[in-house]
Amino acid sequence: MHYIIINKYKISNRIILGKVKNNFAKNILSNVSYNISQEVLNSHAITKEAYKAIKNKNYNEFLDLREKELIKLEKEFMIKESVIPNSGNTIQTPVDDTD
């Protein structure tokens, strides 16, 4: 068993490198025989473009696209809750909470 280590500090990376044994989530997303609805993908902050990227095994592109979507969703939520979001489009290094 091996893991694809791209950028372990990206929050969007948990779907590929999370605690799930044997990369279960990554394998399901990149398996051509599965047909996952866009509604399910959206519920995990995976855009159509990000889904195409992981299907094509473009993991860096997948992570970048998902990270952008997560930032967008978080900003939208913060604005809805009357919280002033950071003006940048990057996230801070996340705390490792996988222990």
C-alpha cells in the first residue's frame, strides 16, 4: 500500500490522504465504473471540474479546485452569519486533528 503525498497541509487533501484506510474515498472518486451524482459531489465541495480532475488522476488539480471551492463556501457562510471573512483567497495551515 502506498499513499500519494502531494501537499499534506491542504485542507482539501483529506479526501485523498485522510485517515480512511486504503484510500477508500480517493478510490471511489477515481473509479471509472462509479457514477456519483453532482448533488453528492457538491455536498463534499467537489465541483464538476474537480471531479473530472480526480477521474483523470490529476490529484494536484483536484486539490486546488476543491480548496478554492471550500474557501468560497466558507466565505459565503461567514458573510451569511455576518462575519467578515479574510480578504485573501488562501487558507492558513490547518491544525492536524487526525490523531
